[in-house]
Amino acid sequence: MQRLAPLVTLVLGALSVACLVGLRAETPTMPISAIRPGMVGVGRTVFDGTKVEEFHAQILGVVENVIGTQRNLILAHLEGGPLANTGVIAGMSGSPVYIDGRLIGAVSYALGSFAKEPIAGITPIDEMTAETPLGTARPVAAHIQLDFPYSEATLSAALRKALTWNQPFADRPDDARLVGATSVAGLGREVGAMLRPIATPLVMSGFQPDVAEGLAGAFRSQGFIPMAAGAAGAHGEMPFEGPLKPGDAIGVMFVDGDLQLGGTGTVTHIDGDRVYAFGHPMYNLGPTEFPMTRAYVYTVLPSLFSSTKLSTTGEVIGTFLEDRATAIAGRLGPGPKTVPVTLTLESDRVPAHVFHFSVVKDELFTPLMTFSALQNTLLSYERQYGASTYAVSGTASLKSHDPVSFANLFSGTGQESPATSASSYVIGPITSIVSNDYEKVEIEKIDLTFKATEEPRTATLQRVWVDDPRPKAGTAVPVKILLRTYRGEDIVKTVAVDIPANARGGLSVMVADGGRITQMDQREARTAQPRTVAQLIRALNKVRRNDTLYVRLVGPDAGAAINGEVLPSLPPSVLAVVEADRATGSVGSVSSATLGEWEVPTGSVISGIRTVPISVTPD
């Protein structure tokens, strides 16, 4: 008999879950056509911890056509709990409201900051469910132009340009129609133009103050209220009252692990395994794959400007699949695939540290969050000011493609710290991969090692010369290079430049740092842009290193760039045929030919360019 007890418990548990799912699916709803002023609704949300509490919603009327045809809001005056002192609270987005046991929608909009009354807009539940079809494919969208390293100003500008959902509901009072009430708190028709999405608390844990402030400033302008919080694991024993239910706090995770960043709101409705929340968009990205988490509310922070739930994210319980104008929605179950990042920081001062975090897979958020996490870690554990040097190595592993490799050196004492430059160097290729025009590429993992030292390792190119300026064809010419380190030490390096057997006449030996070589290549072969993912990866893996001098033997013969590939030194007859296709846009001119290229490692971040002419004589 005792053996049957676990089985009976298991069966009863399964029946309970089945009944709960059935109850979730059978929640009755009330259409907006049935809403009348004077009705009293009951709302549910978390003000403290994980306990769902009730508040009341006095229905004031309906604002029609506020963000477009047949997009409506139910206006209500909220009462109960701390609302009389706090007003509408950031983090309440998604709080469900019921009239006579029927769900009417989610508390989702407020009358901006400094409002004297807790007047809220409620997104109708029918619009929330109708606008969030789960499982749709992410369409190819206009790329988000975000240059690294970003600043708060450039990040804010990029987000405003790409993500413009957080606008007034109506540009003018006459654009929206208030039905059922002649005025609201003395505002009349102006209420439609004053409504804004309730701010979303942005939970940040483990971020260094300067990095946190830069992110916070940019996200604040997009409707988030940044706040520091403990790690999700800090509340492993959160006293949740059973499975997820309407009114529970819920989180959307962007970064997880040793660093954490995410937003929190409230669950509106659960239909089987489908979850609807917020009642307004997070970024209106459309189809997404963001981790859905439980959330814990420490307390409510009252503020005349904007009262806020101080909260933190918890365990992953599903995936948010839609970010639409009227709601975010997803499914309970396993979380989505994220990009695991392992960062090993080696220093000449302290033992090595290994950091593990993961970022969401998204064209905007994967590069942005990875850059912020890298920069934050380097600035937290190494010096922010003064001289420093970082040697970067590692790979980004891609599904069904060759990996992208990283190997470079960054050093200096200028305004842009080497830590920022090193982080930007890693993020550039990642941005190119996730936003390429050719196919969707999945980043499986990123493994990086940063070796830090608190001294500059820089040098300048002073002079280049050859002992014999008239070498013979088919021979090797010793090219001598004079470098001067930041300490003033002179170093001479020699590289043997092979002269082709068929070379004749005037050539030149050019010695330059990686940055200048890259600029010249881009100017010379502008149409030689990658046209496939394979070409893109090859180009990324050929990025010039900062600690290497590049020696080129250059001839006067012309060439062409065809479909992303450079073909130098073409015979005149072939060049004429190729140039005939210039109108297609896939062909460009190359004015000179590179007859050979050699690399000279210097061990320092090197800068400079020198050219030496030579005249090749027949053998």
C-alpha cells in the first residue's frame, strides 16, 4: 500500500495540472463593446514578493482609434493597495482586470509622469490575443545601424530610429475619440494624446557603474526604468504560489549568467501553454526568441515622477515568441537557445578569471549585449584610465559554417580605452554575421581570452630601405624596417621580399600597419564586397592585426574585383572583357597589382606607412 502512495500522488498531481490548464483555457472574456462607464473591475498584480493582490478599476470610458483604426483603450481609475500613494506603477504592465469574473484586458498605459490620479489605459484582451500569433517567422527587416563602440547618445539615436513604438497614442487630441465620458480628470479629449506605455523595470545585475549608466540612459528613453538588482539565483527558493498564473510578475531575459539584464512586467492571461503579458510592446520586434522567467518583487518604490516595482528575474519557464503592438506573448516550457559566451581574463597582476554568460539571439540584442558584457567585465577587473594592453584571442562558432577567429592586440592611453577597442573588435564580426543579407546564421557559442597588462605596447614605423634599389628578377630582396617603441628604443627588422621572375621595370615596396592597409583595400576595390556568407567569413578571418606590419610588393598592372573576389594583374584582353560587364554592378577596377605580401609581427600596436621604389632588371 505504501508503494502506491507515490503513484497516487503523481496521478493526482497530473490531474491537478490538467484541470489547471483546462481552467486557464476556459477563462471567460468580455468584449470592448460590452464595456460601460461606471463598471467596477477587479485587477490582480504583485506589489510585494510573489503574492498576487487585488485592486479595483473604476471604468471611465473607452478611447477609440488611439494608435490606428480599431485600436482601443479602456480608461479606468485604479484603487486599492498602494495605488493611492504611488499612482500607476512601472511593472504593472499586463496586470489583468476582470468584470464579473470576465477578463477585459491588461493595465498597460498611463498619463505620463507626475499624474495626480492613478488613471490607466487597459488594452482589450481580444486585441492582445488577436495580434500575437505564435510561431510566425521573423521577416527580413531594415538593419539596425549601431556602430561600435557606442556611446549613450549614439545608442539612444539608433534605438529611436529603429524602434519607434514608444510614441504618443495620438499626435493630436482630435485623432482619438473618448466614448462614454466627456472628460477624464479634467483633460477631455487630450487624454488620448497623453497616454504612454507604462514603463518597464530594467533589471541590471553585475554591471560596472559607467557601463550601466550608458545602457540605462539609452534604455530609459525607450520606456524602461533601469535598476540594480540581485542575481536571479539569489531567490532560488522564492515562495511562488503554484504554477504561473494571471497577475504574477514575469520577466524577459536579455543576458543571463554572471551578468544579468532583463525587463519585468505582469502576466495577463494564460491559455493552455500560451502566456500573454504587458499589454503593450517591449520593442515591437515581431517574432522573437527571448527567455521567459519568473520574477520576484522586492517592494514598490513610490515616486512623484514614476513609481516602480523593484524586482528581479528568476528561473526560465518558457519562451516569448511575439513582441507586438498590443502585447508580448509566448509559450511555457523550455527556454530558447541563447548564445553562450565564455570569457577568460588573464592578467599580469592577479590569477585568471573565467566568466560565463549567455545572450539572446537577436540582430540587435546579440551584438549590443555581448559588447556591453565584454566591456563591463574588462573595465570591472582592469584599469579604466592610464596605459593598458589587451591581447585578444578566440572564436565564434557558427552552425554549418567555418568559425570566425579573433587574434589581435590593443594598447594605448587615449580617450578610447583599449578595453573598449578590444570589445568593439570582437563585436564587429558578430554584428556582420547576425545582420548579413544572405542567410540566417546561428552563432553556437563564443569563446574569448583577454590577456591584460598595465603597460603600453606601442611602436611607430620610422624608416624603410633596401640596400640595392635595382634588384634582379627572380631574387629575394632584404627589406629593412626601423621601428621605435613607446620607450624610444629602436628596433630593426628584416624581411625577404621575393621578386617574381617575370617582373620588370618600376615596382614599389610598401610597408604599412593593418589599419592603413585595410583602408587602401576598401578604397581600391569598393565592389569587392562579400556576396555570400562563406565570403563574409573569409573576409572577417583576414582582418589585419594591429601588432603586425604588412609588406607589399606592388606593380602598375590593373585588375578587377568580380562578385566579391579581387583578381589583380589581368592581361589587357581579359580586362577588356571583364570591364564590359561593369554595368551589372558586380565588377570594379583595381588600379594596381599586389605581386606579393609578407607579414612582420612586431609584438606592439604599430602605426605608420612607408614606400620604397625599386627598379627590377632582367636576370
